[in-house]
Amino acid sequence: MNDTIAAAALERAAGYRTRFDARFAAYFDALADRLDTPPLSRFTPRCLELLRDLSLRGGKRMRVALLYEAARLVTEERVPGLEEAALSLELLQTHGLIHDDIIDDAPTRRAGPSTYYAYRREFPDDERTALALALLAGDLAAFLSLRVLAEAPVPAEVRQAMLDVQLSAGAEAVTGQIVDLERDAHPLPDEELLHTVTEYKSTRYSVLAPLRLGLLAAGEDPVRHDRRLRRYATLVGICGQMRDDYLDLFGDAAATGKPVGADLRAGRRSYAVRAILAATTGAERAVVETALGDPRCTPDTVDRVRDLARRHGVDAALRADMRRTAEAARAEALTWRPHWREEAVAFFARLPLWSVERTR
């Protein structure tokens, strides 16, 4: 893809994020008046405030870009329903982040407190209430995700098809979270299991659902293109998850907004952690296994594990795997040329390489 097209695609992606963030803020500004809540409740306004804070605090908005570019595969005209679909996607993401942070006992998210820990600070002597309120905040985000999509200004049959996509994506993401916990019960999960966790926990709602929703809104039937969409989404999802796992151990906490070594402390057999376990034996392996699942694991211990990984070439191997997967995704996108508009196809061809290059 030439530099001019790449620059235009990046500019469009930045524009999607800017416009969407303003629209997301407006959505939350109006939500309190539109949502029928008990007028005497103090907890409900606080819940909405925390949802707003987490939702607007950051995020790459790549789902939004995927959604709008999927519609551009069909047409460059304005497409009704995309705003609502974008809100739905990001509200479902907020739901997932809140519940992930509860499961992982994560104190921070997007360079700020997780919703769970925000409640724990407000209820220092009542962890049960803090947990319950965080769970309910995540649940509310999921239901709001469906409600906003149900209000999309599109024909009834299109709206129903979009709801079906989002319902399936949400259910599959929860299934993926279950398999994620199952993965961590394995001392050394194989790569196939890691790919399966990635597909269900993130790929289907973060990549495949935006593609399907954008095509539906633009009047295209995604079922006709299901195999090519799935092949591309699977590769992009694996590449993105590998990058997340790589940054968790080898990244900069100031850039990612999360402490380095979070997967290690949580006992997650991520792509990076699995690679280290597979590469080490004896005393070195014992260092990794001792740190794995220890929430009190110190930064010095994380540094030691990271040094072991580098000594065994784990960081370089992960980068090579990411690059290879990204190139495969790019090749898959280029096969779309006979079916869709070149300008949008070029965006999807370049996207996997952006994923490999990102620092957060």
C-alpha cells in the first residue's frame, strides 16, 4: 500500500476516534435523563459516573474504525446506524473491561483506577458491596449496549440482524472469559488453546462483530462473505493479542496505562508467559513459576523474568510471530479486492501491521 493511501487511512482512523469520543460524551451527558432510575438513589448516579469515566478515559477505538471502514467497503456515502453501532460496541467493551478487572483483581485500567477498585476505595470496610456494585456496573453497560443498538435508525430487519450480531458477540465473549480461566488451569497450555481463547474472548466481538455490523448497515449481507471475514478476523485477533501480551511484559507502563507484569502476577498463561515457560528449565523455570500467580511479585522479580525471556530470545520470537501473523492477515485482506472498494480494502491490509507497531 503506498504512503498516500496509508496516510489517508490513518487520518480517517484518527477522525473516527475524535468524532466518536465527542459522540460518546454526549451519549453519557444525556443518559441520566433518558434512563428511568430511582430518583432517590445515590448509588445509581455514581454508577453512571464511573461508567462514563472508564468509557471516555481512553482506548484506541479500533472497533469504531473497523466498523466505519467495513461500511466503506461497500460505499463512501453516509450510512445510518453506524453511530449507534459504534456506541454499542464500545459499551460492550466497557462491560468487558469492568468484569475483566474484577476477575483479575486489577487495580488500574487506562491509566486510572478500575471500576472495581474505585468502589473498593469508596467502601473500604465492605468489599462485598464494592464487588456487587462493580458487577452491576458491568451488567448495566452490557444492557445499554443492546438498548442503543435497538434504537438505530435503520429498517427493522437490519436492526434485528445487527442485534443478533451483537448478542452473539457478547455471549461468545463471556464464553471466552470462561475458557480463559480454563486455560490458566493448564500448567503449559498449547498454542491451539491460546488461539481459541483469543478468538472467543476478544476476536469475535472486537474484530468480527464490527466488520459484520458495518457491512449490515451499508446494505451488504456478511453471511455471503463469512469465511473471508473469519479468516481475516482470526489472524488480526491473534496478532493483537500477541501484541497485548508482549507489551504486558516488555512494554512501558506509562504508555500502556497498566503495570508491567500484570499477566505474570495474575497467573495468566498468555502468549508471552507460555513462551517463557516453554523456553526455561530448572532454576530459571522455578523463578518464573514462583512469580506466576503471585500478586505480591515485585518489580525486581518481573525484571528478572523479563531478563530471562530476553536471554532465551522470547521477545524476538514473539515479535517474529506477530509479524508473520500480520503479514498473513494483510495477504487475506488483499484477496478482498474483487469484492469491495479498493480504498477500504487498503485500510484492512495495513491494519495488522499497525497492530504490530503499536506501543499501547
